[in-house]
Amino acid sequence: MMYEKIFDGLIQKYGEDFNWHILPIENSFDKELKKEIQKDHFLFGKDIYAIAKCDANDDVLYVMQMEGVDMFCIVHLTYTKQNEKGFPKYQMFENIEEFISYLEESIVSQ
């Protein structure tokens, strides 16, 4: 899979400083996100799939199609069913390269 190859390269480049891992296709994070988002949340009703998880916190990388293009989103899961407006927090990336740049900047700034 393309994502595994990308993450393997980041692991080789950053070693233990890289704390994300690819998730299996069947995982619990898709269901968890659907439990957490309310009708007024931007991600509500979107076909969105978890592809990676950060080992350092509750951030999960999701991919979704918007107008035929893969968009990427980090969601900080709360593990709460009744979230306040605006939760769970998320950050959008227009492509996988933008997400990788974000990760690399966060690793270098540590």
C-alpha cells in the first residue's frame, strides 16, 4: 500500500522520533469518530477512514474523498459521545505531502 511505503520511509529517516503507525483496514477508529461527531461538525456524514495513529496521543489520520480527491485529516479523538461544539478538533491537509510536511516540521521542532 502506498501509505505503508511512505510511513516506512519516515521511520527509516526519523527512527524512534517518528511515532505514527499504519492501522489495519479493520480498526475501531472509524466507529469511534462516528460516535464522537455531532450533526453540526464538518466531518459529520462524510465517508472517512482511519489510516494511521499517533502513539504519543489520541491523534488519528483519516482519509476521505472530497470532489474526487483524497483529503487527509488529523482528528484528536476525545472518546466522548457528547462533545461540545467544535469537538473533536481536527486539521485538514489537501494531500499526503502536506501531511508529511506537517509531521516532519513537528519532529524537527521537538
